[in-house]
Amino acid sequence: MTSPKKLFIKTYGCQMNVYDSERMSEALGGQGYVETKTAEDADMILLNTCHIREKAAEKVYSELGRMRPLKEANPDLKIGVAGCVAQAEGGEIMRRQPLVDLVVGPQSYHRLPEMEAKLQQGQKALDTEFPEEDKFERLKARPKAKRGPTAFLTVQEGCDKFCAFCVVPYTRGAEVSRPATRILEEARDLVERGVREITLLGQNVNAYHGTGPDGSEYTLAKLIWDLDKVDGLERIRFTTSHPNDMTDALIEAHGTCAKLMPYLHLPVQSGSDHILKRMNRSHTAESYLRVIERIRAARPDIVMSGDFIVGFPEETEADFQATLDLVEEVKYGYAYSFKYSTRPGTPASERAQVDPAEADDRLRRLQALITRQQREIQDAMVGRTVNVLFEKPGRFEGQMVGKSEYLHAVHVPDSGCVAGDIRPVRIVSTGTNSLGGEMLG
Ligand code: SAH
Ligand code: SF4
Ligand code: F3S
């Protein structure tokens, strides 16, 4: 028996990459790898990358540059690039950075073991195809290790929406939904290993249309109701949704399914109908607001979250003002805002760009408004009782931190709780990014 080889994975980008990194680690586990927390002692380094904005993609090359000394110190070290940059740039990565041994796109992770074997023979390996086979089925074998109380579970991948700014339809491919039976099996397995909260993932998660256990076409709402029956699973979340795919049944579930948490991430991108049209978003500001109205009718205390892009080509000050107006109306508990970044191959990349200084200024103004709203919603939690799923010890002796149903981080001194407990907590203080609470009773 040789001693296990060490694998270091660095994950960028969205939650789906976090999930995929876990799957890759398990797949390479079968090849004798164990994960290490430091690149310095690794036999293989995998960068799981993101291509969404230019900065994200460029980070990969600077990180690879920093790895040169490691490769010089250990010529047997294998360096791989996975994720959306791998998909978008393929073999170009090896040309630009010859120290890369392996490039693997998100749809080919189940082929990692074969690719790794090739590396061991001194060859390079590249796979960025969209194969017919179901990668999730082939990635299934996993050790039954204990887990923390929260987990991600990919149910849908890819996107057919083609927003004019976005690379995801090209890097993740066409929308594919996993069969419900497999998702339910995976959920039960996670619960057996200690998970209490599952976040269902998909680039367009609410467009989920997998095969149901009875062979019929399933929706996300149906899947959620099946998960609701899984004993030991206490909380369900899902992300990311598109406004056009918020069906009546899904909205209703927010009012009637006790395990479905009162938090919804529903990106809108802009409040201007002209810009929404140019973005190919296929919804208007008004139709988005009406969806939120219906969600709030079903679940009045729901906390809303969203994504925004400022400085999209042709965006005028009036268009931007419409975004501010929309934010004022919604009142977000969280929101993520980005300056438009030109992505190669996307329709918007060929249009007249907004002056970068103007875009920076808009981003600042939008973020100031969002921060104020976030604070208001956090401050309004003081005095309320929330249920906290405790996840880990805090920074101070005896302190535990967890998440409320609204996804606020809550820390509690001397809670007497362990990770995985869900307990009522009274909120007594609010900080920049978290709330302070005390145990009830
Ligand atoms: N599938 C999700 C998320 C896609 S990426 C969705 O449909 O909402 C996450 C966010 O990144 C997007 O919501 C958008 O706000 C932002 N984003 C995507 N492409 C971008 C670009 N070219 N420039 C700036 N932000 C971008
Ligand atoms: Fe990108 Fe639009 Fe698809 Fe979201 S819906 S992944 S923003 S193309
Ligand atoms: Fe980035 Fe790919 Fe996710 S581009 S946001 S890692 S789907």
C-alpha cells in the first residue's frame, strides 16, 4: 500500500462549484486521494473556476502563476483547472500556462478518474465535452462520511435563457434536470450523515423539470413536497430562481410548506424595462414586482434577495434611477450588485459600453441603498424570536453560530447547543454582518 496522495481544491464562483468540488474530491478519493488544506503539500491541485466576470476569470491565471514555485519544488505535482473557465477556454489554458496538466469542464467530472490515470503516465488530459451520459449517476459512489448540518444538492444544471450578458449557457450548457428519485436518495443519504438543511441548486432551479418517481414530469414544487416528507430533514432552500419560472404551486409552497425557509433569492438585474429587454430577460420590472407581491401574500415575513448589474451597455441615468426605484419598492434583506463586465462571445459584448467611471458611481449609489435596506431589515429583527440552526463554534469561548430561517447569521453565547441543533433564540443585538441572540427558556 502506498500512502494516500494529497489533493488540494480551491473553489471560486457560485454554490454549484462548491457542490462540484465535493463531488470531484469524492471521485478522486476512489483514486487514492485525500483532501489537504494546503497547496504546499499537495500531489494534485485543482482550481474549480468561475468565468462570470472578467476579474473572476483572470484570478485563475494569477493563481496559476503563483504555483510555479510549487511545481519547481515538486515536478510530480499535477495541476488541474476545472469549472467554467476550463469550459470556456479549454486547451487555451494549457497554451497560456504550460504548467497546467489537466483541464476538465463541468460536464466531464465523472471522467476525472480516467483523466488522472493519464496524468500518472506523464500525459496531459483535456475534456470539455458535453457527453450524453449522466455525470451525476457516475459520480454517485461516495464514502458515508459524517457531514455538517447544511449541504448543497444540485438538482438542475445549465440554462436556456441566454441573458445577453451571461456566459452560463455556454459554460454549463443546456438546462438539464436530475431525476427526482436520485435527488431524494441523495437527500436521505445526506440526512443520515447529519445534514439538517439542504439548499437545492440550479442555475435556473425553479425551471426544474426532472422525471418524477412515477415517471411523470416533476416540478420544483413537487420535489420540495417530497423532500418535506424526509424525516430528519428540517429545512429546505433553493437557489437561483428566474422570475418567469415562479409557478403558483411554488409560491403557494412558501406559505404552506413548513420546511421551506422564508428567504428567496430572485435576481432582477435592472429596474428599467428598456434595459431588461436589451438584456433579454423576458420579464419587466412590473411583472417582477407582481411576483414578489404574490410571494409576500403567501408568506408575509419572507426576506427577499436579488442580483443587479449596473452599467449594462446603453444604460442611462434614467434607467439606473428605475433600478433604484425598484429596490426602494422591494426592500431587500440581501442583494448582490455587480458592475457590468464584458464577456467574450455574449451578445452584449459588442454594444456601446457605459463610461466606466459612471458605472462605478452607479454601483456605489446602488450599494449604499442596498446596505441601508439590509441594515433596516436586520435591525427590525431585534426583539424577535427566530429559530437558529447551529452550525459551528463562534470566535469566543462557549459561543455558537448558526443561521436563522431568514439566513441571518446569529451568534449566541453559552448556548449549550451542538452543531445541528435548532433552537428558538431571542435577537438582542445587530452587527454589520450578523445578529446577536440569547437562548430562550
Ligand atoms: N443563474 C443565476 C446566476 C447567474 S450568475 C441567475 O440567473 O440569476 C450570478 C449573477 O452574476 C447574475 O445574477 C448577474 O447579476 C451577475 N452577472 C452575470 N453575468 C455578468 C456580467 N457579464 N457582468 C456583471 N455581472 C454579471
Ligand atoms: Fe445567466 Fe440569465 Fe441564465 Fe441566469 S438566467 S444563468 S443570468 S443566462
Ligand atoms: Fe461562475 Fe460558472 Fe457559477 S461562471 S457563477 S462558476 S456557473
